[in-house]
Amino acid sequence: MSRFAALVLAAVAVSLAIVGGALAVPPDHHTDSDDYSGSSSCGSFNDNYYGHLDANILTKLDKAGQPVQDIVHVTGWEVNYRSDKPSVSITAHRSFTIIYTYATDSERDLGNIFTQTAPGQGVLFHDVGSITFAGQDVTVHGPHDVFDQGDAAYCNALIAATP
């Protein structure tokens, strides 16, 4: 599973887990956070990473108290560094919204899902704009390097940041 898919699944799982406690008609509001770490292969080195996510979750309910829509605001950061040269590190930032609509079983991700920059080099990659998942259909607006390239986007950024 790609890191992008894992991030989206984690944010949705957090919101769905919280929905079970929704008993009232007014919107249900919760917050959550998660620290994570891992590693992925870049061939001759590994991309080691650690990061933090904060989620602000609002669940809209119908008159019967059933969930209609989840709106999840996600902010956070991720540090990536080369296993063979730990001094080569880059930090990605994110601030985006996930809108999940129960009636259509669809999800729309909007905003800055990832932006990776390096001093003196500017943007190395980014996922910005929107992505909509509706059944087997995926609609992409804007550049989405991680969605398109997976872990290769991180590997290429670490190579570009290596002196």
C-alpha cells in the first residue's frame, strides 16, 4: 500500500471509528492525532521517515442521528532522511480536508496533501488540488506527485537534496 493511500485510510478510519459514538442530531466534533514512522526502499538506500498528523473531525448527522457526511481537516508534517546519509533530510507539510459522503460512498480530498521543499531548491514535489474517489472512479485536479508516483516521489526528492 502506498504511503498516500495509507494516510488517507488512516484519516478516514479515525473519522469512521468516531462516528460510532454519534448519538445526537447536532454535528459531532472530535479531534485526534497520530505519530508515525517507517521506511521504504529507494534501491541503494532507504527513505526513513517519521511524522505527525492532527485531525479535526466533524460528522454531520441527519434527523435520526445517522451520519451523513464526515469532514476531516488534517494538518501535519513528515521528515524524510536517507538511511545511508542521515544528514540529508527534507520535511513535508500538509494541510488538507477530506470530505466523505455516506450516501454516495465517495471521498474528496482537497488542499495541500503534501508539499516537500528543500532549502535553495524550492518545491521538490507536491500533492495539491483535489482528488475524488467514487467507487472505481478517481478524478484528479492539480499536481499529485505522491498519488501518481508513490514512494518514488520521496526517493527522487532525497536524491535531489543530496549534495
